Amino acid sequence: MKPGVAFIGLGIMGHRMLTNMTAHGGFTLVGGWDPGAGARERTTAAFPDLPLAEDPAAIVAAPETEVVYIACPPAAHKEHAQAALAAGKAIWCEKPLGVDVAESRALVDAVEAAGARNAINFPFADGQAANLIDREVKAGKLGEIAGVDIRLHFARWPRDWQAEATWLAERAEGGYVREVFSHFVYLLRRLFGPVALRDAAVRFPADPRLCETHFTALLDCGGVPVSAAGGSGGVGPDQVEITVRGRERSYRLWDWNRLKSSDGGDWRDELTELAEPRQDGYRRMLDNFRAFLAGAPNTMPSFRDALAVQEIVEAILASGGRSGDSGAA
């Protein structure tokens, strides 16, 4: 059986998920909805057989819809998740779960009280690089964990391929702390358990509409110290990486799917047998989700997991001072 999926939001992530599900072949694409004419036109051009609805209620309520996949900007996640909940459908939502922590807590409580199937799209839940680090950490192969470093930098934010998603540049819903750093908070929780924020500083532009340009944060995971820093601007390649440093072995996960290790000498590549690590990651993500829907063993993150991540992310962003200044929590 191929689960029927309705798409709420046909922008960058919705379009990417349509592409990946089509290539995967394990899902039925029921239909899609987006309020933007441009997004609808691009979707029709790329997926001419996908029915587009005039309003989201029609495809959410359709009997062939088993899953509502939500890929709109995060402030609207709660509205569409509640509609899926009322219709008795499974919910797969892009991160962040939301931008208002109180609203997200209420949503998680409602979803859990109803017993609704719910999941969040954190690909580190089953990426091979993340899996290898997780196995090695839990087997004690790294020795005592000395600390974790997370480094992010973007020459342009939003990135060029995100330019049409203008909300990503705005403070209300966007920014790379929500969009990118949230993945690494999830990974920290997977590797080491609950994450506590100890200190943070954020710099915002003078324009109050715009999202952060730089941040630093100190976190703690059950005694494991974590330092995180990010910035945007300047020329050069983007940087997206996490380094887990053990007394006996360290791992560096970079560019989302690539992995290096060191026993004290130079970094050496891991998982070299993967010819296309990014595509392998997409396939594993969708296999994991199908297992979740079937009630089989899986590692899909829940709304409750995403709420814990959101609480850390929003606390960091709340530490910012006046526009143009940095602030410390």
C-alpha cells in the first residue's frame, strides 16, 4: 500500500518533498494547496498530474488522504495541524513546529490527547552519518566526551535557492537559528539527551523586520558542554558542521551528510562507499516515515521532540538585545 499524502505548502520544501516522494515511489500524491499563485504555477509545471485544491480543507478531508504534510511557514503550522487532527489524519510537519512556544505546547497536548500520529521532518533521525556517530557514542568508542562544537556560516541568508521564501529573512518566522540550528539541537538530544541553554547572545540588524545575523550559545547535555556559533555575510563557502570530540576519537559531520573522524591525527573520510550521500539521506528519511505509518520500528521525531527543540531555539533568539546590538541571556 502507498500512503496517500496531501501537501499543504508548495514552496521550496513542498516542492522538494514532491520530488523525493516521486523518486521514492512509495507514496500516493493526493493533491496540494498553496495560497501563492507562483507556487501553484511552478508545481503544475513540474507535476502536471498533481491535483491542486482551491482551499486546504478539501484535500485534508479527502478520503484518500492518510497523511497531511505541512510545509508552509511555521506560524501557520498549528492551524493546518489542527485541521488534520480534526479530520483524523496523520500529520508530518516541517520544522520548526512553530514560533510561539505556548501555542506549540497547546498543539502538542491536543495531538497527544487525541492519539494522533504525528512526526516532524528532522532528517538526522536516520541519516547514516548521524547513525554512525550515535552508535559509536553509545558504544563508548569515543571515550569520555570532551565537548561538542557547532559552527554555521552563510554568505547569504536566505541562501540563493531560498530567495523566493522571503519570510526566511524576517525576524517573525525566519532566520537560520530556527531553520538550520534546530536540526543540530535535535541531533544533540538524540546523542546525549535533554539540552539546557546556559548562555546566549544574538545580533540583529537595525531593521526590526530582519532576522539575526550572528549568534553564540553555550549549552549543556547532561554534563557534555556544547558551544555553538553562527553568522551570515561575507564571501566564501557556507559552513554547516558539528564536531563531537571524545578523548579517544572525534567525529565531524559536515554538509548535512558527510562525515570525518580522527583518532588524534588528520581527519579521514567516513562512509566513502556512499556515492550520493544526499540522495541516500532522502531515501532513508522516506523509508523511516513509511515504517512510522506502518507501526514498524522507526526513529521518526514526534511533535513533543520538536517542542523541546523549539524551546531552546526561541530562548536563544529571545536573548537578543536592541536592534544592531548583541544581547546575552
